[in-house]
Amino acid sequence: MLQFKSVFFWLFSVLLLLSCTSAPDPTPTRPNVLFISVDDLRPELGVYGNTVVKTPHMDALANSGSFFSHHYVQVPTCGASRYSLMTGLRPQKKIHISNSAFYEETASKKEVERPESFVHHLKRNGYTTVGIGKISHSVDGWVYDYDDQPSDVKEMPHSWDRFIFNPWKWKTGWNAFFGYANGESRQTQKKQVKPYEIGTVSDDGYPDGLILNSALSELKKLKAAKKPFFLGVGFFKPHLPFNAPKKYWDLYERSAIPIAPDPFIPEGVHQKSMGRMGEFYNYESGDEKPNFDRAISDDYARKLIHGYYASISYIDQLVGKLLAELKALDMDQNTMIVLWGDHGWHLGNDLKWGKHTLFERSLKSTLIIKIPEFSPAMSEVNAVVESVDIFPTIMEYCGIEAPYKLDGNSLIDYVKSIPHENEEMAYGYFKDGVSIRTPHYRLTKFYRKEKPTLELYDHRSDPQENKNIATGNEEVIKTLMPLLDAATPAFYKKRKEH
């Protein structure tokens, strides 16, 4: 009898063990999200066709995932572009086209049912959310002016479990953002600085190297925590000043760097469409001062583009180290990677040095998405897409329902190379104008007294947008105008049209 009980107990134990090991996990692991934002990164990478710039790591990421060759931001300025990204909405109020969008709409606000951002929504759905560097507008998460000391007001108070930034010798986040290798900044030097620097320092000698170090440390912590996470890493460069360690400048032979092929204001365009270059003028010790009367010298143009490219190569190296650590920690097979530029930049195109226009150069930026289990048939996606599409893309991949009606559409089908029926349109907003980009055209409408108030560009024959062809193409405008008007917020329509 005792022997029978022993055999019975043994069989019962084996069956119990088998049932436990074969039972499905009731809480399957959700994917992680690594979001990398790169300030002022127009699509100036090798995979986008630039044969001069050195970006091996971002190129490799693009080739292993999907890169979008016609991705457009909603607003060509940092804070507003990031606000549309985070909310998944095109501008609805005047403040939404300003760098103060987060300050006015999320800072100091109580938590309500509607999340302040897609990061907030992920947090509510069980994700650990960590931000490092410039993800929204403030580089360290606090609301304060460039020249002030940090406040105790959080820019996105409900989104982050942890927000991290190490200002080191620059002491404040904004000083670091505009920092030079010696610990000074544009602010501390009262604008008496050049818009570039060849730093005799290591990667850690500028703030972006510190951002990387924090990101590497956080990855290890997130690995140990064994919870799904969203990690946002916001690099500063290639935003002005074009400061990078010397070894990245040394990658380039300056004489081989091409300058803008269109250093002139487009034909049939009022100068007001070009905006201003106030950001560039904050560097008063520059070799030359650009203006809209004539182009700067070719030598100085090459020097500035050299600095922009060196800054991109610096960030490329940091991105490479970040992705290598993700793989070394065996987290790459369960992590969605999104690399996003918050807008473009005119590198002497249209006589402009800066952003803040409704031209292709300002609105078009880098977007790369890698989802590990998908091997796209083609890495390059030519469809016209917008930054507001990123929110629904992340939600779909993470299996989370959107918290409200979003303006964008998920890009997952593009990544999977699945046929789609999305209308290919992208909208841009700034100051007194609204723009729509379709596969063939860009139509921009200005609410101002200066003529012309309509600009039309045919990208099949004029991809640089060098000639406004609104006059004589009324039928095209008639077709596009209802689409433009449908996405024009009320605050524009209230302006007096001259």
C-alpha cells in the first residue's frame, strides 16, 4: 500500500510539473520601445542619398528596418513639432505652433482622464517610462528660460517614471544645450560665440556623450526590472552650435563638401515666406552674417555644412553605441526602435540658414522604424507620412488602444510591406501659413497682406521648390484647396485675408 501511494504521488508530481511547464503565460511580455530623437536632423544620411556624410550606424539601422523618405513634421520648430508628435494631433490652437506649447498645455496641469502624451498613455498601461535629454522641448524636463535657473515645474509632469539629465560643467540644461567644450555656453558668453566648434575632447566632452552614458546605464536598470519600458533618448546635435569632437570633423575633406545648389530665394515668392534667421544671429562671432540680400561665401558655407555633418557623425557614433548595448543586453529582439528628426534645416538653401519655414527643407526630416520580427521587403518607404503617425504606430505595435481620436495613421503596414489605403498627405503649420504635401505637389496658403499668398510647387519637375507655379495652375489649386482648408485650424481662418 505504501509503495502504491509512492508511485501515485510520483505520477501526480510529474503530471503537475508537465501541466505547469506547458501552460501558456497568462501575461505575455509586451514589447519595449526605444525612441531616439535627434534635433534638427534633416534627412541627411547615407541611406537618404547623401554620398558625403558619414553615418554608418544610422544607415545600418535604416537598412535593417524601414526608413521613410517622405516624412514631414507638423511644425518646423522644436517645441511645437514635439508637441504634435507626443499628442498625435495637428495644431488646434495658436500656442501649438510655438515652442511654448508644452509649457502652456501640460506643465503645472493636474492629471486628467485624457493623457498628456503617448508616453503618459504607455505609463498608464504598465510601461516604465524613462526620458533622457531633449524629448519634449525642455532638455532636462523643467520649465525655465534659456538664461534662467531651472524651476521646479515639470514640462510633462505625468509622463515619466524617471527623467534624467546630467548638465555637468554647464550646470543647467539650457547651458548644456548651447554648450562649448570649455563649459561655457551661448548664454554665459552673451552670444559672443561662433556657430561651430572643433572640440579637442572625447565623446564625453560634450553633453550628448553624457546623454549616451545615462542611456546605457538606464538600459541596464530596465533590463533588471523585467518590465516593458519606453526609453526616450534625445540627442542635441546637429542643432546649433555645430560643435563636435575633432575626430568627427576629421572625417571630412572640406573642399569635397558640396554647398546648396539653390542659394537664392525661389522665383515668385515673397521674402516673408523665408521667415527670419534670428536663431543663427545669436552667434555673433561668426565669420560672416548671412542675410537675404546675398549668399555668404562658398568657403564659409562649406565650413558650416562641415560642422553640421561632423555633428551628425558624432550623433551617429553615439546611436551606434546605444544600439550595440541594446543588443549586448539581449533586448534588441523585443524592442521597437524609432529614430526621429524633429524637423529639417536650410543649409544655405533659399539663402536661409535655419528652419522656421513651410518649405520642404524645414518640414522634411529623418524617420526610421525598426520592429525586430518584421523583415521588410524594401527598407525605403516612399509614401508621404507625418509625425502624427508615430503615436498610433507605437500604440498598434504595443497592443494598446489609442486614448482618443488621433490625426495620424499607424505605419505598421508600411513596415510590414503590406498594401495600404492611407491617403498620402502631410500638413505643415507655422506663423501665418498652412501647407499640404502630396506625392506630387506642395500647396501653401498664407494669411498675410504680402503677395503672393499662395505657393504651389510640382515635385516631379522641381523637387527643390525653386519656382512658385500657383499662377497658371488654378485647376491643381482647386483640387488641393479643399484638402488644405479641411485641416486648417480656426485660429488661421479668423485672420483677415487680404
